Amino acid sequence: MIFKRSSLRQVARYFPIIIAVFASLLVYSCDKPGIVGSGLVPSNGNVVIDTIPLTNYVTSKIELYSGDRTDYSAGIYNDKLFGNVQATGLVQPSLVLPSNIDTLKPDDKIYMRFYIDSVYGDTNQTVTFDLEEASQRWRGRSWTVDSIPPASGNVITSFDVGHDDSIDVQMPQSWVSKYRSVLYSSKDASVRDSIFNIKEPGFILVPKTNGKIVSFQGQNTNLIIHDSVAVNAKTWAYSVKRTNETSVGDSLSQIYSTFSRVPSIKIDVKSDTTLTINGDTLNTKALSRVEMALYEDSTMMQNTLPANNVRPKVSNINIYYLESDQINFDVLKGPIGVAARNPKDGSFRYNLTGQINDIMLGHSNKGRFYFVPEGNSGIIYSLLLRTPQSVVRNPKLIITSVK
Amino acid sequence: MKYINLVILFSLLSSGLVFGQNNNSINDKGSLYSYYGIGTLNDYRDSDAQGMGMSGIGLNVRSANLANPAMWGNVFYTSGSGGFFIRNIESSDNLNKNIKTNLEPSHFQLVIPVKRNKVGVSLGLFPISSSNYSYTKSNFISPINSATGDTVNYNVNNSGSGGIDYLELGIGWQINKNLAVGYAPSLVFGILKDDITTNFSSTAYQPIQLNRKISNIGFGNRAGIYFQKSRVFSDHDQLSVGLMASLPVHLSSTLSVQNYIASSGGTVSNPTKNLKNGNLRLPLRTGMGISYWINQKVLVGSEVLYQKWSDFQNIDGKHDSYLKDRIRLGVGTQFLPANKRSNSFFQNLAYRVGFSYDSGYLKLNDTSIQSWFITAGLGIPSKVGSSININAEYGFTGSKANNLIRERIFSLRISFNLTELMFLKHKIQ
């Protein structure tokens, strides 16, 4: 097989000319983009917003561990919407002598200082608490919100809470003597601690008057020795008893940070050639954003709150994703995210895109999404949430997709 | 060493064709009209006929001729043909204008004489359509619907690529000095892709990449007949008539969609799912050409092509309402200054001009997307029949009326025709 070289050479002579013409064309015709013919072609890849109502809504009670959180609450408040709430606080001081103090003398003064984080109720009300010794040892980490405080009936002092940010409660000298005797009971710290846990298992903050619930900072509930030296609390907790909740019907649900009523929903996702959520076929799997929208009945909440009365403001709803065998255990791990309050419409929005995409990719979808206002901080939050039975602003998924 | 030229040539053509299978362009942008149907139609044209505004169904030329299978019997040399073209498109509507440039392969063909000037076989690979567009549209999500409570703007870019290609193996038979017939079965295949990318002005929304493609495969049949007669009106004239018919092709088609999504494992591809299977039906294509050598220097010809696009079926088995039957008319002439080889380079060239009208196969917004082109070409021959053809084409497609666009198109096509006594020489040796 031979191509005659002479003929090829002859043809090849003109290649430079051809290349030059092509190069000129390419240089001349560098793309000059512009929007031309927008009316000619359709808008493929339309961004579509679908709304799918959330169904499969149930409420349940989850055991809440209420000890050693950021705060602990105590007080009584009769909320017209959320019922009569009685919170009892527990706190145990530490048995430590600060390093800069040589000795604790019998006539030294000890104060217990409480820092107040939040008030739920009548802000103008002054309420009284008894500081009652606990009758037996208790552990903050295993304390649940419906545990009954071990009252002894031995009230060692009482104090009032008005508008103050912090309160110093002077401990009686009899208690100072008791504290001192344990402090010097042994050279071995572990022995001293054991004695202290038996002799002084802490205090119960028993509310004596109705008006407001106060949330105290746990870590900063201090013993003040020699006027300025602080000894942090060892452990703290609180219990809540709620009665006489107002009936709000099926379209609304009272929910609390105490986990005593936790709503949850199950999102049914089927992914095959297309995506079906709760029975609604989307005709696409290209999801840009899947957002869960939850709504409160802010009007009713506001109308049931007398003047000068406040409820801790709920800015977020914590979202937990739990399978049935995880409910009472994994809730300790914390939420998978928060539904933040949308400042424009007051709704609570949670971005579920990652979870739905994961399910599309084959991840398990056995769990349910649980909603708790603000989570378990020790402050008592309450929210009136609209349920799927609500005619307006019912909970829903807002799905932005490309079709 | 003697194979080097051939290897280089085949490498060039092969790479061009592979490139064409993937994308068909260097910048992923071409005619916006290629969004519709199966894209911009590429008529398989003989490289000599291109310069005359025709495909070459009835044109008696010595090079490999894709246009009519009947021509493949009357070959003496093994001949190969391939080429590419650069196309400059200036698109404009009533408000704006833009310019795009494409470099695309045109075809590859090898014609081998089984019995010289009697029976020949042809192997060809050529696109019959190419989809090559890119456009972006902007829109917004209103504050009441957006996750942020503010207006969220977004851009949707649609980018189309791919096309339908023919891999054809055929035979031509020169029955006698006046009559020839040919037949070519083919594998018809190709992917039509539409890549959609959506980007949002807010990070609250994940960008979306959605790739849709329709994969097609099927078998085609093409037949041709060619008649020529010398000394019709004078001692030095010759009249040729060619007919070609490409039967409807049923393609087995699959629509699949793939999207890329953000998950806890990062951005991953969602497995491709075949959304739909169907049969895409390409319509009957027929053509007739007449050419006449007035003398040994001057050739005139005309041609008509017809495609019954009203019979087209999309993957849903339905007819697209914007498709209509297509007619393409071409007329042109060729002038050879010297009927024998001359020492003057310019005397040895073939000069061609032509004109073509194409009714198009699209009717959008009640307007047919028609085309007019003037063509001119040069044939640069060698002593043994090899040649380079350079053809230029200038014309218009579409209209600015009714929210459409007009495209001013300038194309420069380069085709290589190489001939040699290939297998026969092997036998002799």
C-alpha cells in the first residue's frame, strides 16, 4: 500500500494556507456570549416548590434527665395555657476549701450565691423559697424530671427572689459548723466526700409562693466563704409537676422542653425512578432544599399571657431523629439539628435535605423526627405547636427541586 | 515509512470522530435550534458536491461518495475520505447578538473495489445530526417561598450535546456502463444529552446538576440507483441521474437521568435510573440528483432531498408538533480549467459554486426554520486522484420574527480524498 509521496507533497504544500485560514476564523470568532433566543427554548430545569403536609404525627413522653444541665429551675407558676407548673430545684455544694484559705473558723460566714438566668411568670412578683435539706443522697446525672425530691422537712433557711440577677443566701451558723466538721473529719478527701454525701446530701429549693419559676445557673451556684472565695456546686437538678393544662383541641399541641409531651413525625420516603414522600410523587430526585416548617399559635400564646408575665422565648426547636429503641437513651446525645425561628414569618424551619438525600442513597429510614422546644437546658420552655389537624399553617415539608 | 502517511491520516480522522462522539464541538455551543428534534441535521455530502450546494446523489465524481451507495461499484482505486469543518454562527434576535464557533468532524469513508469498476464496498461513519447548544435562564424564588425570607435568584443552564451517527457498511454494483445500484445497511446510534445545572444566589439552596440523556440504537437501510449516459446532446456531454432512499429507522431508546446530590458523605452521584424506554423513529429520507457535463470542463447539477418528518416519533411514540416535512434543494456548477493535467497549479484546480435552500424540519412559533446558503469550493487534485477539497458556505437559518433567532452561518469545510491501489497491489505482490 503506497500513497505516492509526490502527490501528497503537492497537496501538503497548501496546508499552511489552510491552517492560516482556520486560525484566522478561530481568532475572529472568539465567542461573544449574549442572551439570544430566550423565548425560543423552554425553561428546562424549572425550580419547583412543592408542599407536602406532614402526617403520621404522634406525641409521646420521653424520660428526661434533668440534672447537671446548664440551669435548674424552681418556682410555681399558674400558666393559663400550659397549666400549673411547679418546679423544685436541687443543689449540692462541694466540700472543698479553697487553696488560699488556711482554715474555716467556727464563726466564719458562708453564703450561698444563686445566679438567675431566666424567669417564667410574673416579672414583678417576689417569690419565696425554702432551702430544705435533702433527706438522702441523690445524683444529678441520673435525676429525671419527674423524680420526687427527697424532702426531709428540715428547712435551714428561706429566701426571696425579686428582680435581682443574683441572690446571696446566708447559711445558718449551725450549717457552717456542720460543713466545718465534715471538712476536718479526715485527711483523706474521698473519706470526707463520703461523709459529706451522707451528712449533707444537698438542698431542695422548695417554692413557697406562687408567681414565677426561676432558672438558676447550675455551675455558678456557689458557696461564698470569706466574702469572696467561691466554691462551685457539686451537682444540681430539678423536677417538674404540671397539672391543669388547658385543653387546646386536636389542631394544637402544648409541647415543653421537659419532654413530657414530645411530638414526632415519620417521613415516608420511597426512592426508585423518582421520589415519593408521604405518598406524594415529586417526579424528580434533584432536591435543592427540603425544609420542614413547623408553626406555633403565637396569637393564643400571647393572649393567654397576662401583663408583666413572660415565658422563656423559644427561638429554636431541637430536632431529634430516633428509632424506637433509642428514644430513652440516644436523646442524651443531643439533637441532630435545630429548626430556627424564621424572623419573617415566625415559623420554625429545619433543613432536611441531607437526610432525605441520604435516604435516597439507601440509608435507613426507620426513625422518627422528634421536636423539643430549645432542648434540655434546665430552663422550662413551652410552645403551642400547630398539628396536622390545623386548618392553617399545619406542619409541612417545603421541597425546592429541579424538574 | 510507507505506512506513515496513512497512519497519520487515520489517526487524525479517528480522533476527530471519537471527539465528535463525545461532544461534537470545542466549545460546547452551537445552534440554539439544535435543542429541538434530534438536533441540527447534517446531510452526508460528497466532498466535491459540497462546494456546489449539493450532497452528490446524482453527481459523477471520482472520489468516495457517501451520498449514493450506487456510486461505490464504479471505483478503480481504494479511496478514503474524511474531513472536518469549522462553523461560525452569529445568532441574533430583536435585542441581542452572540457569536459561537464549532469545530466538528464531518465524516469518514473508505471505499474498496472488490472488482474494479464493477463491485465495491464502502465503510462509512458519519453523523446525521448534532445537538450542541447552551443557554442560561434566570429566575427567582420570591421571599414568601424562600427559605431565607428574601428573594433568592437562580440561573439554570441547559447544555445539549451528542447526536445521531451512522456506521454503514454497503456495497455498490456497476451493472453496466450506464446503470449502477447500491445498498447499505447501517448501525444507527447516538446519545442526545441535556445537562442542566442550577445555581442559587443563596447557600441555603444546594446547586443541582441534572444530566438527562436519551441513548439510541437501531439499524438502518439505504439504497441507491444511478444512471449515466454520454453523448446525450453532444459528443462531449454526459447526463447522470441518481436516486437514493434511506428507509425509516426504528431506534431503541432509553431515557435516563442522573443527578448529583449532597449527602452526609459529600456530593455524590445518584445512581442512574432508566426512566423510560421507547422507540424513536427516524423518517424516510429520499433524494434525487441530476448532473450534466456540458463538456469536459463544465458540470452543472441540481438536487432535491425530502424527509418525511411528519412521520417522526419521539421516545413516547408521539409526533412532535413542531416537526414538519423537509425539502432541500441545491443547484451548482463546477469548472475545470484544464481537462488534462497542466503545469499551472491554478489550471489544475476545480472551481465550484452553488446555492441551496432548506425548508428545515422545524416549525416554531408558526414559523418554518428555513435556510439559504451560497457555497463555493476549491478542489486541489493530485496526480493519482487524491485531493483536498476546501468548501466555504455562507448563509442564514431562521428568522427574528415571532421571538425566534436568525443565525448567520459561515462554514469552512476541509475534506481529504486519498486514493490508492490498495488491496489490488497486495494481491499482485
